[in-house]
Amino acid sequence: MGSSRGHSRRALGRAGFTLIELLVSVSIVGILAGLAVPNVRTMVLRARAAQVAGDMEVVRVAALTYNGSLHTWPPETAAGTVPAGLEAYLPEGFSFSREGYDLDYENWSLPGGLPGDPNTTTLIGVSVSITDDVLANAVAELLGSAIVFSVGNTHTIVIDRS
């Protein structure tokens, strides 16, 4: 009986964690957090790049639908500006000017055609100009071979050659 009482007193006397146990626990949580934070940043960057690529796809589909309906392409406009008539084919509230990047619908007339392809006299495309180098690189990586022109932080995809 005496020994069980002594055991009980020792168990009752220890009502918390030791400093070593707390330090080990905090260290483990810190290491796990250190491993998770870069992964979260990478995922956020990839999601942002996917948003940019998705916006380019929206413009591509809208331009093709416009062309299918009217048998012509929307006119060229400045970067960040929706071409006249194209807004009817875009989702409500869609903007060509977003935080960190601007979209640009491209309608290039090529008198004499492309070098090596004189029959191609018009290129239709969508470009994105991105202010953040890291995001621009992530978009370039995501779009890969879909990018036809890439100059600095501006990437262009050709929609149609005619």
C-alpha cells in the first residue's frame, strides 16, 4: 500500500509538461511549418498562373465565337482594353486589366505575309503582360509550347492564322 501511495504522489506532483518536452514539441511544429510554407507559396503561384492562362482561354474562345457569328475578327485595341463588340462574348464583368497583369487582344495585318508563308496575311492572338517576374515565369512554364511569342514578361498565343 505504501508504494502505491508514493506512486500516486509522484503522479500528482507532475501536472504538466517539462521544458524539454515543450521545446521538442515547438521544434517539431516549427519544422513542419517550415516544410509547408514553401509548398503553400508554390501552390498559390501555380493557382495564379492558372488564372492568367484561364483568362487567356476566355479571350480565345470569345474571339472564335465572335468570328463564328460575324465572319470577321474583332478590331485591334490597346492592352488592357476589351475590343469593340467582343464584350458581348465575354463573361459578365470580365476585364482585360487585372491585378498584376493585362490582357491584349491582337489582330495583326501582315502585308506580304509571314516570312516563309506569304499566304498568312493576318495573325489573331491574345497576349498577357505580367508585372511580376516570378508569375511571368510560372505562366510561361504552364503554357509551355502553346506560347508562340514570348518577349520578357509578355507571352502571346496565336488563335488563328489566315
